[in-house]
Amino acid sequence: MEKLISYGIDGNIKLPVGYRFHPTDDVLVSYYLTKKVFAQPFPSQLIPDYDVFQTQPSELPGGGKSFYEQKFFFYHTGTRVFENPDKRVVGSGQWRVVEKGMDVELAGNNEFIGKKNTLVFWEGKGTRFSKTNWVMHEFQLAPTSNPSEMSVWGVYRIFQKKEAKRGKKAKGSRGEASNSRNVEMVDESVVNVTPSVIDFTMETGSFSGPPSPLSP
């Protein structure tokens, strides 16, 4: 049987034409994160271990200017302690929590299985920041013995949100009060955003080819 997964020169996993890794929230938690927490084998290593707070999102493995598809990483949350968990300083900016503690339920029976946080990356330093279109979904598994506690392992979905108008940014201003208002404005625009995914498909028996390259 031909393998469906191959490895590129840079070590990144590449799916063949016609396939994409596009798990739902409940699948990420109930299958992939559960197997990670209990050290169970995976059918393939589609989600690598990486400290997602080690660097800004554009520098993550498989990222750069071509980072238009969603990426997934496992991260041990106990390896890093943030002074403010709602504003996590990373590289040239910070991840800000815009939605916290959303329940993740198993599809079909509404069983509570974990929690989801949504974060947005802001670039800058000091008290001046500009919102970017980088979005992070943070998932943690709820142990069945004590659902109020979360596992130390998390799984992260990171992607770039499509911009309604190119070049339009929300600018932060000086002072915590101003920053908090900006965070509230971000909330509605990113909490329920659907990650953009490049999907190569077959049409009418012939290969339609990949989409045109996105402008830098």
C-alpha cells in the first residue's frame, strides 16, 4: 500500500495532493490530545512537540511567509510560567487571550472533554502594539476523574486569519485601559473564525492544479 504521508527536505510532514489534515475541535482533544496525555501510539506523527511560546508565530516550524495553512503542535504547559497568562510575551510581541475557558464537547453526545482558549498575536514592544492576523486555539484535556482540572499537555492550532481589507490594522495605544478596550474589540472577530486551508482537489477526473500563489 502506498504511503499517504511523506517527509519534505526540511523534515516537515507533507500530505499528497487531495489530502489535508483538518481535525475538528473534539477530534483534536478526544483523539490526538488524549493519546498524547496517555502516551499511546499515533498512526502518524502529524502533530510534533514544540514550545509554541518560544518564538513569534512567523518563526514556528513550517511557517514563514508561506504559513497560510493551519499548523498543529503539542506543548507541555508546565515548562513555562507567564507573569500574566492572559498576555503571554513571545519574541517581538505577545499572545493575548480573547476568549477563555470555552467547553469542548464530544460530537454526538455532548460529553464535556476539555477546554479551549482563543488568543491573538500582537506585535510591538513597551506599551505600543499592533494586532496581527495570527490566531491560536489552545486545547487542554479534562481528566474524567476531576473535570475541573486540565492536563499539563496542550494541543495548539495556529493559523493566519483572512483579512477583510488588506493592510487594515487595529493599533494599540498607551496604557492598560486602552489596551483592554482593544482586546475586547478583537474578541468578536476571532473567536469563531474558521481557519483558512489550502485544499487541492480532483475535478471531473482531471487534476485542477493548486491555487495561484498568494501575494506576499
